[in-house]
Amino acid sequence: MLRNPAGRKTLRHGPLTAMGILLASFAAGAQPVLPDRKLQIIGPARPPYIVDHEGVASGLAIELVTELAASIGVPPKARIMPFQRAIMALNTGNTLYPALLRTPDREKKYLWIGEVFADRAVFFTRKPMSPVNTIDDARRLPSITVMRGSELQGMLATFGLQNVEANASERDNARLLANDRIDSWFTLKSVGRASWVELDFNPAELRAGETMAAVSFWIAASANLPPATVTKLRATYRAMRNDGRYDRIVAPLAALNAPP
């Protein structure tokens, strides 16, 4: 289950749903459209997009990618890897990445299948500490944490902040903030709130500042995917947008992106 900031529970779709989709696809006669080396699905844990349950991947982006993969005959199995290793796999080839921030420097490096969600980069603090609404507010803090190697770490560098320490995962960052070992946590609004409640911390204690940047998660693919594979993936994504499947899957993100 995923709890939104008001404490209400919403359904999280899991591997069984994905498996049912795949079996139905094969029963309907879906034909594989694959490169010579089988396509793999890889990404880092970044709730609620990619969630790691003892090594089993689930989450909103995983469900989207599972339906896309089924359309080209790929088994619905995603692997969790640290961020930098996942990017290396995407660079190496034959990889679908379920939720990657689409940035100008990545635009020509990868193939973009479809948007997952437009999220917001914010500084989180823990009440009763004041929210961080400006870069000057952030600069005055003793310490800020961010996920190591992520796009957001690069964003903080462009802000000229010198009080930043990077850690391996968003779970680590949430724990640091919850235990008052860090003053602020720079992450995406959905990711921060989902990670916080996943660790059973009180949602009422987490305070989001003003939006520093609007960024968009996309399903990305390695540049070496054959045109037929890319065409099929994009067509399936468009069908999901048109028939309501996309809206159903991403519905919980509206609550996570609600005002503080």
C-alpha cells in the first residue's frame, strides 16, 4: 500500500498484475519485436516510480513499462540497480529504463518512449523547521542531502551550494532527515513523500518548500534499439494514454504532488 500525505491508502499495483498482462498479451498473439540481445528492464529504487521490495521491483513506472514490454514479448521482470549502474546499463544498450528525468544533455543520448509524470524538485525539511523556499534559504543551512550521481545533485551544483552531501539512495536520505542528521533533503516531491511513508515516518512531519524546478520522468531506452521495437513501444504507450490505463496507473501521483 502507498499512503498519501493525508494518510489515506491507495493501491499499489504489483508483479501479479504485470504477469497477468503478459499472459493475456501472449494469448492474444503478441509477437516479439526484439534486438539480437534480449531487452532488459533496469532502474534504481525511486519510490513511487520504482519500488524495491526485497529485490522485487514494483511501482508506477514499473507497471507502465511492464505493459509496454508485454507488447513486444519481453517478460515482466525488472532489476533494481544503484543509479549510476543503471545509467551504465542504459548506455551499454538493449535496456529500458522505467523512469529517467529527461534533461537537455540526455536528449540525444537515449530514445524516449513516453512521459511517466512531470514532477517537482523541492527541498524537504522536518517540522518544526521552516520550509526552504529559495536558494538563499538553502545556502544558509549547515547541511543538505541529495541522491549521489543523480540529476538533482548536478542541479545543486549549478545553484552554487557548498553545503551538500550525497548519499546512495533516497531511503538513506529520508532516514537522515528523520533522525535530524541533516537539515534538508533535495529531491522530487513525489519521491520524497513516497519514500518517507514507505519507511513509516509521520507524513505530517515532512515539509516541502517551493518548487525549485519542474522536471519530467520519461521511459527511456538505449539508443541501439531497432526502429521496429521503438515504434511498437511508442504505439503501446499512446494506446495506454488513450484508453485510460495510463491515468489509472499514475493517479496516486496527484496526491503526492499536492501543496505542502
